[in-house]
Amino acid sequence: MEGRYECFTLGRDVAPSGQGIYRCSQARFQIAPLRSFGQLLSDELVDGKRARADELNRDPSCSSE
């Protein structure tokens, strides 16, 4: 990370000077896709789970338990 060997997030407060490390990292890191038990979670699967959760929130009696 740009050869900067220092702690930027010691404690809860991040000083504005520590935000430079964020800018340095943006070009190099990407957020990984969501996985569950090693399986990639597709957008379709997530949408289906959200739809089912909405259904159960509207009518908990439709649960299969």
C-alpha cells in the first residue's frame, strides 16, 4: 500500500489523515461476490430469498415449519 507502514485505524476514530490509505486502496481492491458455504450467491437467488422473506413477513402462517 504505497510503502506506507503505519496503523491508520487504531481505536474507533479514524483521523482525516488516515483516509489517504482508503484512496490508495481503491484502485487495488474489489468487493468479493457474496458466497454461502463456498457457493456463489447469484442475484436471482438473493432476489428469491428476499421475496420469500417479504412473503413470510406479510403472512407468517405460510411458513413450512
